Amino acid sequence: MFELLHSKPLAYFGKGSIAKVNDVVGQVSGRLLIITTKGAYKRSGAWRIVNEALEDRGVEYELYDKVRANPTYENCDEAAGLGADWVMGIGGGSAIDTAKIVSVLIKNPSKKAKDLLESGFDVRGSCPKIAINLTHGTGTEVDRFAVSQSDGEYKIGIGLKEFYPDYAIDDPELTRTLSRDQTIATSVDALNHAFEAATNADTNPYSILLARDSIRLIADNIRGALDEPEDVGIREKLLFASAMAGISFDITGTHITHVLEHAISAMKPEIPHGMGLAVFLPSVVEVLYPIMPERISDILSPIVHLKGRKDEAVRAKEGVKDWLGSFGIKMHLGDYGFSSDDEKEMADRVLSPFFDRQLRCTPAKVDRVLVEKIIEGSF
Ligand SMILES: [Fe+2]
């Protein structure tokens, strides 16, 4: 049995859908807290339209724009301290995930982000929230997950039904200003969501269906987005892929590639999430391929041609690595300043009890030998 979930938020998708923000903010009662990172909310063009709608509807709001990439518990606690009746996240995963966490903390004022992410508690509600998505990577606007971190310690993601946005807007026009690196990193993030959902120990035909099409759309359109960053039609396909991958892993969750990435970006928060995933994906594909060669060869067919035989694991790894490497990104842990001296700490972090549940979703027995094999294969 599995839950045949559709997108939980009321998500407006497609070119021009940002215009719906006027109707959406018309639902806001009381004070709105807007959570975003510096710059992108204006650069993308989103703010001009959101601000007009806020003025038109006479909504009282406060702006918190200190969220950074790989956002911190401190970001969440500081924003929650401002209080609000409604919350809006404008941005990619960093802004929207912070908005989700803040929406819970405001209604549970005796708690901090660390309590929520690391221990959990009996959550007593959350503020209504709006997600204005500016990237084609995280899928957070349509899912129940949020991630935050304490630098040097842990980067943790949790899923809560209280995290679902009430309204989401996915307008490809707002993704045209993504840089080349952001275009690659966010697309690779969506690719990993799809891969981990389709290979999850708890997967189902629905997740696989969404994941398969998501990967095909990413493979077919990423180069076009790099060549023609302003092409809204191409951005729309990548955005659709990201949302479908988001729904796919909303049902099943992610597994070991995301845990590995969370381990390294707690150590080096400057590593973009999607780029960290790109480092590990080839070695993850190698270790998982013999377990489900038909499934993996099928979903990765737009990236690497495989026959679905168990003995193709190295070929699968090299095919994925060549494809990712063709975008000119860093593909090795050493490229980010890690050395073999860091291997033990990385493996310890991956095997932390915080990640037990996520690691159990990996379609292989995860022990130190397997984790070390992936890490060594990623140098
Ligand atoms: Fe991700």
C-alpha cells in the first residue's frame, strides 16, 4: 500500500502564474512575514509583482532577508522571533524551507529550530504559508520537507504535514535569472530527488512514473537552459521536472546520496547542495546498480545507455560521471578541499542516528563498509 498523493499545496504552475499572487495574498489575514535570501527575490522579478499585490490588498508585512544558502537554525529562530500570522517564502530551498520551519516555530514559541530538527516534539500547529519558488531544483514548494543546519555539526531534513505550503507558485519566468552554476546545481538536485525516489526501498509505481519523466525532462533540457538561459519554455520543462521529482520523493523520501551531501555541507556550508550531490551520485549508482539493474537502467536511460545487466555497474557509474562532468562542474571531493583525513569524519556523520530512517530507505544494507566505499569512490 502507498498513499496516492497529489500535490498537497494549491500549486499554480506555468508561465505567468505569479499573477495569482494577488488572489493568494488576498487570503492573508493579520500580519505576513516574508522570508527570503538577499537579492534573488528582487533580481528574479518576483518582488515587483508580490509587492504590488501586497499594496493592492493592503497586507501588513515584515521582510526577513537574512537567509543564507544552506540556511541555519539561527536564521529560523531569528525569523520566528519576529512573529506573524502568515508566512511567505520567496526563493529556492533555503528561503522556502526556512519559511516552513518558521511557520511551525511561531505556533510553538517555547521551542527552537534545533529542538524541531534534532529531537522533534509534539507540534501544535503552524501558520498558513505561501511558497513563491524561484528555482527548478528542490521541489520544496510541493512537499512536506525542510532542511536546516548548525554549521560544523549537522544538516538535517525532516518531513512534517505541517510543512506543506497552503499555496505555491511555480512560474518559470522567475527562474530565468538563475546563473549557470545555479541552473546546473538545481537541476542536479531534482535529478537526485527523482533517482532516490525511484530507487527508494519504499518506492511505488507512482513515484517511479514521476521520477522517470522528471529525469527525461532534465536530460533533454538542461543544456538548452545553459545555452539559452532566458528561454522560458525550456525553464518551464525543468521546473515541471523539479515539481514532479518533488512530489515523487514527497511520497517515498530520499536516501543515501542526500545523507552523504548533508554530511559534507555541514562540514563546508559553502558547497551548493546540488553540487555536493553531483560528487556522490556516480558512486551511489555504482553500488546500487547490481541490486536493481533494470530499474536504474530504465530511469537513467536519457543519461547513459545500459542494457539492465548486473555486470554494468562500472559502466553506469562512468556514464553518469561523464554526463555530469560534461557541464564542467567539480566532480571530486578533493576539488572541494577534502582529503583522505576527512573520510572517517564523513562516514561517522553519515552513520549518525539522525539519519537512520533515511538510510533505511536505501535499497542496500548501509554499513560502514558501504559508506566508505562510496566516499572513497568520490575522491
Ligand atoms: Fe535535495
